[in-house]
Amino acid sequence: MNVRFLDLSVLDDEREIFLKAIDKVLQHGQVILGPEVQEFEERIQEYYGVPKALGVSSGTDALYLALRALDIGIGDEVITSSISFVASANAISLTGAVPVFADVNDDFNINPKSIERLITEKTKAIMPVHYAGKIADMDAINEIAKEYGLKVIEDASQAFGALYKGHFAGSLSDIGAISLNSMKILAALGDAGLLIVNDEQKYEKLSMLRYNGLNSQKVCEIVSTNAKMDTLQAAVLLQRLKSVNTLIDKRRKIADMYAASLSKILKTPYEDSDRKNVYFTYTIVTSKRDELFEYLTKNGIEVKIYHTNLMDEIAYRQHRGECENARELSQKKLALPCHEKMTESQVEYIIEKIKEFFED
Ligand SMILES: *Cc1c(COP(=O)(O)O)cnc(C)c1O
């Protein structure tokens, strides 16, 4: 049996739906910020129950615009997690600010105590990453932010639809940034991103930042880039949004199957009682990680070692931070296939092979 880590193929049913949605765009011809972009933003506002959502070109751009909207730039420091995709740190660097890396807890999410130890005069913001679809300890993070007068930007790229005390990922801070690239929970056919904001002023500024700093009179007020969401992607995302809850349920069911069989032999992800995880990945921890990787690969199961300690990346080795736990977890973490196209027998096959590995 072969199991792929992710399957991005578009099945016939979905293909028909997409072709219709795309054809509609081709007919009205408003390919730049056409009506689908606004409709998508409105549907997101409804889904999230938040005042404002803004469609952008990617998750990296969403993070960059969020930082810019909060006036973060040269001379500033932003504390972020040492376990993430490197885009979190790059978005900070692109503003001219310096990312500082805080250590993580055993669930890979940023450790609030580590954040507090790293705060200096230069610190302007905290950027938690809701890793693998589990929301970070937002009450503790917001508490620290309040005490030290810092902004908070959530990198909710891996957590679309996840909940913390009844609130969606991305709606628990000053600005939430979410990637909608084709690998994410809510996935475009290529690149797209999303910003979640709770007030009109920030929304206006983000709208300007989205396209070269132009205001509604097309006058450039601030220096910026081009980060518009494509109408064609919005048309696709509108269709995908309809089934995103079903997709999340499927992933949660797979996670339950894994946990029921594997939690005794290795460290499986845990869900706190005040949270709902969406399992962007199902990431386990074992000291026999490298051997397990080889064994599963040999048996046709595609698993991934990635999102390791950012302070070990060439670009960030000289940066300030704490990463003791992140570094150790990076040697032990392994992401198993966990996606909606998997069959039950594929999940069972993976479980069987992992058990077999630990029995030998
Ligand atoms: C995917 C991802 C991003 C970047 O998103 P793009 O849309 O690929 O630019 C940023 N942060 C995290 C945590 C991600 O997983």
C-alpha cells in the first residue's frame, strides 16, 4: 500500500464545480479584485463572526502586511516561535524588524515564560504560531502583551477553523494572518492568504497596504507592495469554504484513530479541553524518529521531517532567542499523513506499520 503525505489532486466532482466558478469570472471579466474577492471576505466575516476580513496574495504577505499595519519596522524586535515554517520569521525580517525566537512547549507552541524572558526595550510585538492546527496559549500571551504594551499578531496559517475558548484562530489578537496556500486547511489552487481584523481603522490601513499604499483616491500614502488576492482564487476559495467544516471533521476523526492506537507507544498530539484542533499535520514525537522515518518510507508511507528549529536555519543562526526544547523536539518530531482524501484502511495500515516497528 502507498500513502501520500498530502494529495492535492482535484477530483472530478470538485473539478466541475471549480470550472463553473472560474467560468463565471471569465464571463464578467473583472479579474482584478472582482466581486468574488469581496464575497469571499464577507463569507469569512460570517464564518468567523468578525467585523473585517481581507483577502491577500499569500500567508507570507498577510503576515508582512499585518506587521506593517501595526507600524513595526527598522529598530524593532518581534518575538516569535522557534518552531514554525520559516515564513513567520521572514515576514518580520522583511519589515526591517528583527525576529527573536522564543522556546516552545511540548505541543510545539510558543512558551509564554520564554517570551517574557526575551522582552527588551526594542520589543514591539509577539507573533505566536498556532502550530499544526492547535491554538497557542493566547490568554497568557495577551496578558504579557498588555503588561508590556506590545502588539500581538497571530500566525494562524496552520489553524483555519481551530478554536480557543470558542474563538477562531486569527481572531484572538490585534491582527490574524492566515495562509490559504494549496496545502493548508482552507486551500486555494495556488497561493492566497487572509487577514482577520477587529477594527475599521486597521482594516483601512491594511487595504492600502494590500496594493502599493494607495488610498481610495488612488494616492500613495504609504510605501508598500502588491499583495492582492486573485479573483480566480477567491472564486475557488468560495467553493472550498462550503466544505471546510466537513474536511476538519475528517481530519479530527483520523487524529482520533491515531491517538486511540498510538498514544501508548509514542507521544501523540493532545487537545486541551478549552481548544479544538484542526490537525493541519498530525505530528508525533519519538526518540526513534529517524529509524521510524526510514521504516515507514520503506513501507510506502510518506512522512515528513520539517518545520524544525528556526534558530538552526542558516539565515537565523546569529539571532537572539531560546530554543532548548525546540532543538530537542526537532530531532524527535515526525508528521504523519492526515488529510481528507485518506481512507480508513490507509490510516489502519499506518497504525499497523508503526506498531510493527515498535514491536521489533
Ligand atoms: C504556510 C505557512 C506560512 C506561509 O504561507 P504562504 O501562503 O505559503 O506564504 C506562514 N506561516 C506558517 C506557520 C505556515 O504554515
